Amino acid sequence: MSRADRYLRACRKESVDCTPVWIMRQAGRYLEEYRALRAKYSFIETCKTPELAVEITLQPIRRFELDAAIIFADILLPLEKMGIDFEFTKDDGPQINNTVRTWGDVEKMRVMNPMEEMSYLMDAIRMVKRELGGKIPLIGFSGAPFTLASYITEGGGSRNYVFTKSMMYQEPDTWRLLMEKLTDMVIVYLNDQIRAGVQAVQVFDSWVGCLSPADYREFVLPYQKRLMESLDKSAPHIHFAFGASHLLPMVKAAGGDVVGLDWRTDIDEAWKTLNYEPAVQGNLDPVALYGSQDYIMGRVKDILDRVANRNGHIFNLGHGILPTAPPDNVKYMIDLVHELSRR
Amino acid sequence: MSRADRYLRACRKESVDCTPVWIMRQAGRYLEEYRALRAKYSFIETCKTPELAVEITLQPIRRFELDAAIIFADILLPLEKMGIDFEFTKDDGPQINNTVRTWGDVEKMRVMNPMEEMSYLMDAIRMVKRELGGKIPLIGFSGAPFTLASYITEGGGSRNYVFTKSMMYQEPDTWRLLMEKLTDMVIVYLNDQIRAGVQAVQVFDSWVGCLSPADYREFVLPYQKRLMESLDKSAPHIHFAFGASHLLPMVKAAGGDVVGLDWRTDIDEAWKTLNYEPAVQGNLDPVALYGSQDYIMGRVKDILDRVANRNGHIFNLGHGILPTAPPDNVKYMIDLVHELSRR
């Protein structure tokens, strides 16, 4: 079986020759070739120049035996064309200059046409596809409506989500309008990526773990469910809610062919909670890559032992790889997953 | 039944006339009388001057019908006498100037005698006790060994805990020595607070939620268990692990007469997971206080309905109250808990 099939077969819970592996944020700062490019170009330039985005997308594929590529982009990019003014600070943290906190702010948000207004991304997808020549599948992605909403209400990252939750609790109609608009956008955005050529799409709900079950049920689930149901069925959908082990049954209810798991739940327990219905992706702690190779071996084995070669497991970290992770340990982990899971 | 009994009876799962309530960080920045004091004194001065610590401890008790007071202090204070050099930045976030990352760093940490070296805190406890005159019980507290370890390895707050986990994964012997020393210290520190007069003690494991179950089991549980078992049994022990719904069975195994719950798990589900053995404290999202009174009413009712007046519930927020929380809503919530839970 070639790397062309392994990942997509696992997304569909079909048998594979060994467990496929990719890494969230695999194209990024932990690679010196990425840092070399970033010495010459700003983060936003690398995102918006197709040749650079293509190069960065391919960097980890050249180094490692990864089973999927993921297009290089940022989850905030589509917001720009909706009228959100943001920039990336020196450590690449996003800062939004016109926060969205009132009904009027939400009404002003534009409807965006990704195929035309984000042609740089669609071009990059087409170019990566040509480069990969069918040998490795390409994943597209978007932020989930809640995570995008939290960024633009808070003005960036947040610890307590006071503005986001205050909108829910004080102005639920404003919240609903915001979520409707973001959901509409994400549906078109991901379907356009599929039309441009990506073979799977991942929805990142990076900050939804701050919510109680009751709040998720009321303020997120209806939108996330509509989103997952509206995506083109020709490409598998990965639903990754970070820090959300307490929300797992509702993440399942929202949908996704594959559910992404962080490291906070043992993968066998989590998969059981999901009734083994979706495939699962995960779930090594990104900081495990800082351990000794003995430690990494122990953690990788533990995950694979818990999965016991059940069909439908994609190995990944439980969150994006960190900028100071040692590339040698990344290679060690990837090769180990393939070796230890060989059927 | 007076406020003198309600809280301590609930800690012991005895019957009460209505559900007792207190608020984590109830003495703090959301109160204008606290901010007025802080305009004149630095945070560290307020902690180390018994008269000021007493005044701040009593401020929320004067305003609200709270069922317990908690001594005003900071979890980093005992580290000072162990040789850790820290300061509080303008937003009161801690910054440690001599991080602890090697065997040598850990070896250098001093054994501290809280009764003598933190006499300012012991004096404040005795003075608050006199002021309260037996009408309201006083809670003492400490950071848990893991949370203290993470502060001093990282140098402050952290998002990814790379240094903390790297020590676990690369230098487990160093980690064990660090945890042993901190555990020894916390045992003496809390037992000395009990000797000085506090009637209950809470252990805050604020950052332990970053760990996988396997890491908690190996690197935290043995120390946390020894700590909880070594505390003077004359005062109930509250064990609060924030963001740790995925670790709840092990939090229970570590021990505690009362287990604190954040808002990420419905309180009835969480209590069931705990086999209804410990009492529980929680679990309103602190941001709920920013909602309309209708919203607050709904959330308070939901928690009380789920508990259904089972003995052993102490109402609280699921984390410290936030500096911009509206005091009117705090009063509304406290009175509502008493009113709706009246037996």
C-alpha cells in the first residue's frame, strides 16, 4: 500500500498496511528551512504568496515519511475578507484591531467568496496537488465557528473568554447572528478548498474547551452540526475540538468522519465514548517530543497498544507541534509509528 | 443553623439548612475597597502585613452573606523562604527570576519552617479568627506540589508547560526530588495553618489539567496522595484540580474530604464519577457572573437541581472570580443559592 492511500483509507476506517501519521502544524517553525524562509518574508507574505505557501507545505514532506500534507495557511485568513482587520505579532500571535462585540459589529461583517477573494490559497492548493502528483493526499482546513468567534470578540487569544461568553449570556441574538455568519462562511470556504483539490478537510475548534457542556449544547452544537453536515462528502471531515474531552459526546453529535483527540484522554477510552463510530486522530502530547527516545517509544507504544490496530486510527499529536520541538525526535516518532503498527 | 456551622457541616456531608457558598478569590480586585487598598500598597505588602491581610480577608465577608472566609495570601509566598526569587508584575502575574530546572537547582531549595518564617501569615490567621469570633469559619490554602513545581520550572504561568514536562520526561529523578521537597513543604505549611487556627484547608492544583492521565498517575498522584494523607484530620481538606475533569478518578484516589469542580463537567455527572464519596464544591463558570440576572438564575438553578439537596455540596465558582466581575451579581448569586436551596 502506498502513502497515497493509507491516510484516506484510515479516515474511512478501512484496513491499512500500517498506521498513517501526520502532525498538526507540521509545516512550521520547528524546521530550520521554514525559519530560513521566514527570515526573508513575513508570516502573512508566506501565507499569501502561493509559491511560498507551496514550498512551506512541502518542507516537512521532504524530510519525513508523513502520510498526508496539509496546506500552509492560517485560520484567521478568511476573516480578512469579511472585514476583520488583524495582524500577527512578533511571536505570530494574532491581534485583531476591530473586535466584534455588538449587533452592529456583526451586521457589518461581509459575506466572502473564497474561490475569488482567496485565490492565493486556491492556487496554492492546485500547485501543491501537482507537486505531490497523487503520491500523498492533501488536507485543507478551517477554524471552527466558535474558535473564530472567540478570536474576533476577544481581539486575540484569551485565558477567560470574558467577551465571548458575555456575548452569549447577555446578547444571545448577537451571538447567534455571529455564529450563523461564520458557519455560512466556513461551509463555503471548506467546500471551495475541496473543489480546488484538497482530499480531506479538518475543522479546528481550538478554544471550545473553555465551555461547559450546557453552553456547548446551546451556543455551539447547532452551528457545528450544520457545518459538518454541509461539507462536500467526497472528502473526509476531521473534527478536532481541543481541550474538550468533557464535550466528546457532543463533538460526536456534531459530526465528523474523524474525531481529533488531544492527549487528555486515553485514546481507547475516548474511542469507546465515541462508540467506535468515527475514526480517531491523535493523541500524543506535543511535549512528549522533548523527552528521551526511550520516553517517546513508551508513549507511542502505549497509544498503539490501546488502539490494537483497530481500523480507523490516524496517529498525530494532540495539538500543534511546538516551535522548539527537536526534528530528530519527530523523525524518530514517525518512523516508529510505521514500524510498530505494521500489519 | 448559623453560618458558623453550615460550611463545615457540608464539608463533612452532614445535613444543612441551606447550601453554603463561598467564592474562590473572594477577597480581591473585583471589590472597590480592595482596589482602594491596593492603590496604597503593593500586592506583596498586602500579603505580608497582617493588618492589611486581615482587612482584605474580611472585606467580602462584610459585603456578602458568605459562609466561609479564606485567608488572603498567594500560593507563591512559601516558595520565597525556600530560596525562590519572584515578583508580581503589574497585572499580579507571578514572575520567577531563578527558575528551577536542574538537579542542582532543586538541591539548593531550602527546607522552610512556616510557623516561624511565615509568621506574618500565622499572625493574620489568628487575627482574622478573633475578628470572626466563631461566626464564620476560616479556610487556609496552599498550591499543590505540581502547580508550584510548574511555576518555578516555567518561571511563571505557561501555555504548554514545556520545561515542566521536559523535566518529567528527561530527568525523572530531578522531578521526583522536586516533588518530594514541595510535598514536604506543603504538608508542614498547611498543618501549621491549621495549628494557627484555620478550620479547613484547600489545595489548589491550578495547572495540573495540562497532564495526560498516564503522566498524572506517574508524576503527580504519589505526591498528591501523600500530601492529602498527611494533613491534620481535625480540619476538612478540599482538593481542587482545575481543568482536570479528565483526571477526576485519580483526583479522588489522591484524596480530599471535598473535591472542587470547575464548570467543565455537570456537577451530578462529576459527583457520580466520584461515587458520591467526597463532598463537592462548585461549579459555576466565573464568567456566568457577567450574564444577565436571568442567565445567572438559570445557571444557579441548574446546579442546585442537579445536586437536589444531597448532603455535601458547597456552592462556589469553578475557578477564581475575575477582576472585572460585577459585585451586584455576586450578591445576587450568593443570596439566590441560599434562597433556592433552603431545606
